[in-house]
Amino acid sequence: MEHSDLAYLGRLFDTFYEVGALPDGGVTRLGYTEAEDEMHRRFTALAKELGCAVETDLAGNTYAYLAPADEYILIGSHLDSVIEGGRYDGVAGVMAGLLLLKRARDERCLLPLKVAAFRCEESSNFGCCTMGSGLVTHQLKEGPEQLARLTGKNGVTLGDVFARRGLSLTPPRITGVRAYLELHIEQGKVLEETNTRVGVVSTIAGPRRWKLQLKGLAEHSGATPMSMRQDALCAAAEIVLAVEQIGRREAALCESVATVGVLQNSPNALNVVPGAAELGIDLRGSRLDSLDRMEQDTLSAAREICQRRNISLTESKLSELDPVSMDPSLQQGLMAAADRLGISCRNMPSGAGHDAMAFAPLFPTGMVFIPCEKGISHNPMESTSLLSILDGADVLWAYLTATR
Ligand code: HGY
Ligand code: MN
Ligand code: MN
């Protein structure tokens, strides 16, 4: 029996700790892989220890609840990670959910709580984010055929992965959700730099993701004159810097950002002029006009650069989600709950995407942020404290118990 909430949170963290662990201290737990499966098995065991019923859906998401109810307040997040990521992204929210289930059980509180662990929230494996939550809320813009063709880092298509697992790319839509709440590390620096204990999220930026395949001509690096090359990597390098410029320009107007996170060069040999290159581009913004400008300008720059360098260009859009706003009354309720607890709090946007994006268009949805050290995330150095997770969980609890 845990003597304190912190002890219980510590045990939860230790239970997940070594899954997908890497020598440098990070973790890789890609969506719909064995590492994520193991995280869901451990989540299931922890939930059953609390006396919860546990269910999964046809997207592979896992749910835990103490007692049957027609409608639930769903507290969720994800258990997958990026490649070489940290141990708190997503996991902190699921830990907070389990803590609140334990608190409801110990205090015999009849709150209809359900905790969800969603699959494949990160775009790291298939290029599409919030896959598990987006499928069961029918909020993914990509249809099942397009999703089935997405290829994971190991070269297997999502369609094959789902077929092998008996999952469906057209699962029934989730029902019985009274509201959706998520606790998550901020993944930015604002809370820490302003010495604020929790954030209440106002909007979540929408992502637009593209894959650009460049085809030049692989040739001898010693014998091919500079004026006679079709160097795909040099074209890609120009595109990388063009994307950065577009992001910097938009950042001066609003909070948009633009990143080339994937760059593959082939044949990637010291004495061969690069014949092909592939870029993964991640555009984010809370304003549709800014997202449109960044998308158009990125594609026009890529087309101009490739045309000038005699490189063929294949563009494919990987995924897109619109920016979403959190429920205004939920925001006020969470801010008021923090105030009652004397926990410093601020309303703030989220540049990172979250499972909450899938729920916001359908149900009242709210998010609580907690600080992470130096704002670092998607990095083995990602860290927060159990006390911060407890702060966020206490704010959720104070809100839920005040409004039941
Ligand atoms: O990429 C993101 O915004 C989040 O970490 N899924
Ligand atoms: Mn993430
Ligand atoms: Mn996350």
C-alpha cells in the first residue's frame, strides 16, 4: 500500500522506466511496436492492481476504469515516444490518470473516471501523429487507404501492421465521453522561466507534414566537374535553409514554426555525388493563414530550387491537423482549481501536438501543462519532477471534485 501519492507516482515511473531504454538514457518506444506493446501491458497490470476493468479498442488503445458508467470523464495521453526521446512525454499524463483512479478508489469517490493510453501519438514512426486517438474520434484527415500505405521506420506499412494485429483503420467512433482531460509536460520553457507551477492550455498548434523526394544523378565525386552535377543533397540543403527562413519570417508574425526533421542522403558515400535525398518537413501553427503561407512558400521554394538544379521532385503530404482551441469553461475551471490550491498557473498555447487535438472538436477538452527541465523534450535529457506531476494531478482532481 503506497504511503503517499509521490511514492505511488514513483512506482509508476519505475514500472515504465526500462521499456525501450537506450544506453544514453533515452527511450525509443515507437507506435505499434513491441516497446509500445510492453508499455500497454504494464499499464494494464497497474490498472488491474487498482481493481480496474481494462479494455482495448480496434485502434489498439487501452482504457481503465473502476466502475461501469454510461458516460466518463476521460483522462488520457500516450505511451509511445519519439526516437531517442524522453521518459515523461505522454507517460506523465497516463501516470496522473492512474493516480486519480487510485485516489477515487481510496476516497470512495464516485467520479466516473476512465484513463486512456493512446497508441502512436508521435509522428516518428509513420509520419502521422495522434493515430490511436485520431482513429477512434474519426478526426484524422487521412482516409484508411492513405493511412494503410504509410510506411514505418522498419519498412512495414501501417496496413500490414494493423492486419497482423487484428486492428482496424476504420474503428467505431468512441462514445460515452463527458469531457476529455490531459496532463502533459510543456515541452517548452515558459513555465520554468516564469516560475509557474502549472499551465492551462488555450490552443494547440496544428501540424502539416510533407515528405519531399529529390532525384539527381549519382556520379564520381572526383571526375565530375562542379558545373556538370545534379547533386540532390545540395538541393536539399538549400531547401532546409529555405524552410528555416520561412519559419523565422512567420515567427515574427505569430507563433508558427517550421522544421526539417528528416534528411536522408543516398547513396551517402564519400566519393559519390549524392544522387537522391529525402526530406521530412514539419510545419506548425495556430493560425490557418500562417500554415497556408508556410506550406505554399515551402513547396514553391522546393520547386524553384529543384528546377534550377535539374533535380526531379516528388512531393507527398504525410499528415495535417487543424489547430484547435480548448474548451473555454474547462480552461476557467482548471485555472480556478489551481487558484484554490494556491498553485501558480498561467493560460498558454501549445506548440506541440497532443491527443487532446482529437477530442477537442467533439467533446469539452482541457489540458494541464507541467514544467519540464529547461523546456527540453524529445531528447534523452527530458525531465520533470514527481512533485510537478502531482501538482498537475491535484489541479485536475480539484477541478473534477468541484464540478461533479
Ligand atoms: O510532435 C508533437 O507535437 C507531439 O510530440 N506529438
Ligand atoms: Mn512528443
Ligand atoms: Mn506527447
